Amino acid sequence: MKNIYIPLMAILLSNGFLLHKTYGQQTPVFANYDYNAILINPAHAGFYPDTDVTLTNRGYLNQIDGSPRNIGLTFNTPLNSRKVGLGAGFSSDKIGVTTATSLFASYAYKIVFDRYYNRARWWSHNPNVLSFGITGGVLFYNENLQELGIQNDPNFENNINTTIPTIGIGILYNRERIYVGFSASNILGNSLASDDNVNLDNPLYAYMGYRFFATRFQEVMIKPNVLIKYVSGAPIQTDLNLTVNYKNRIEGGVGYRTSSSINFLAGFYFFDHWRLLYNYNQTLRGTPINNTHGIILSYRFGEGFNDKG
């Protein structure tokens, strides 16, 4: 019997696919985490003042056959009360003969501590709020093992097609200068998986960031942040990141994933409502298959990314 170990968010958000008894150990690169946080924490649903739609892709510029590729689309919107947020999306990852596609919907309820806050800035959303979120979805996992052409090995005789319902929970506290979040990506584990031989782990995430300014005019924002991921049986992984943003006009950053890779980010905002970011992930382990290019394209309705200061 085959055991398939699937750390859920490693499949949904990163290049870490697995074949049979290996673990996908990667966390999402910071470009996806910091600009599309609803993927790891449903408490971010409705975080922005206007509806936000984000398209992500990674690995499609790679020239190596079978290298990791990802494409995803998320929708994130507040309701009229501003106390409730909704999100939804999909993510599809492929490496070699393995494909995992996730569909999800998220709900968040917010407790606002300063409802009379009137000091809006281009960098500040929900300036004093505690948000609780829940997400539900389904993961479709497929391995076309017969394409490998491996003979006389029972582990590769049949393709694998598995459907896995998932539920995640999360919490987020955000102020003007600091934010802290915690989430559990799949509290159901493998209890509802269509294949009894699937062992589905529950990754845990903790992260925080701090915003400060390089000038007294608050035009250049510097944001260090950290993401910690824990999966049972795997080493704890940490992403350390630093971004610099000039009034939502241009942005750049660098990140380091412990014992794994360095990430670089550059992007700009245009026509008030659009943001385009490019990310490059450079592995530190000497295997070029994980050196990937990625693009994040966002459109924000309403006032968009305009300076509100």
C-alpha cells in the first residue's frame, strides 16, 4: 500500500510537491505570502478597504522539463459593515507527473477597537482590529505514475487520484505599525480523504510584521516581517523578509528562507488600481530546478492603491 504524505499548504502555495514517501518541505516564498495572505490565513478576508483580485504564477518561465509550476487566483472583499470579509480562490501546482488543485472559500469576522479612526494613510488598512477567520475547500491530488514508464514496480502500476476536503482557521491582529497572525491550514487532517492511504498533515503558521518610515514625511515605508511554519515530523522553517515601498508607487524587497533559498522582489503600481510584482527565488542547495521566476498581478476596486494621506 502506498502512503502519500501531503503537507497541505506546501502543495497549495509553494514548489514542494511530493512523490510517495517524501515530504514537500518548502514554505511559500514571501511574494505570495505577504501580498496574498488569505492563502495561509482566512482572517485576512476583507482586510483591504475595497475588493481585491490577485493572479499569481510561478515557474512558467523555467526551461527545465518537469520543474515546479503554480498558478492561482484569489478574490478578497469586505462587506458593507466592514466587520465581515469574504474570500475565495483556487491554486494549481504541477511538478513532473504530479498535480494538486485547491478550491477554497473564506469568511472572517472582525472586532474593531477604534471605529472612529480617521487618520487613514496609504499604508494603513483596518488600523486597530482583531479578525477571526475560517476557510473550507477541497484539494484534488493526482499522480500520473504510469507516464513514468517504470516497469515491475507495484508502487508505479496505478495512477493516484484523491479528493480531500479541508477546513482551516486563523486569527489576525492588525494596528497601524504592527500585525500578528496565526493559522492552522487543515484541522480535519485526512479524516475525510477519499483514499484511506493518504496521510494529510496540518501545517501551522505564525507570522508578524512591523511598519516604519525612512523619512518624517512617511513617504518611504520599510517593513520587516517573519513567517514561521511548523509541520509534524519536519524541521521548523522560517522566512525572513524586508520590503521597501514608496507611496504605493514602486516596491522592492529581499527574503531569506532558512537553509533553503533567497528571494528577490521588485514591482510597481500603475493606473491607480493595478499592481505588478516580479519575484525571483534562488535556491542555496545547488539544484537549479528550484530557481524560479514569478509574477503577481493585482487589481483593487474603489480607490485602488491611491495615496489617502
